[in-house]
Amino acid sequence: MLTTGTMDTEPDERIKVIIENFQQQFQISYETISIYAGISEDSINNFVIDSNSISLEEKYKLAITALFLHHICNKD
């Protein structure tokens, strides 16, 4: 995974998969993610549709929040 998975997947796509996983596995909504990230729910929706539609600052906040929530949700 560290050699092929990282090189074959764009960072934005990884964040999209994490967000989709939040919704499916943990029922975490865009609204909840937006509160934690400090960005609008519309920005998250726009990111999922087209990752280039939001600013780099919003993308950074979303990525950090998604990775942190992913870490918390997958703790044993």
C-alpha cells in the first residue's frame, strides 16, 4: 500500500474516499465535517464534485480534518 497505493492515487481522491467512508460507515455528514473544518458545507460538496473548486486554504482545512477524524474513527 505504501508503494503502489500512494503513488497511484491523487491526494484529493484520497480525501474524497475518506469523506465517503465517513458517510457510509460512521454516518458523519458534510455538516459535521464542515463544523470541524471551519468551512461551509457547500465547500465540501463542491470539493467532492470537483476538488479544484475550492481554495487551497479550504482544501487544507478539509484534508487536516478528514485525516484527524479518520485517525480517531479507526482507533481500536
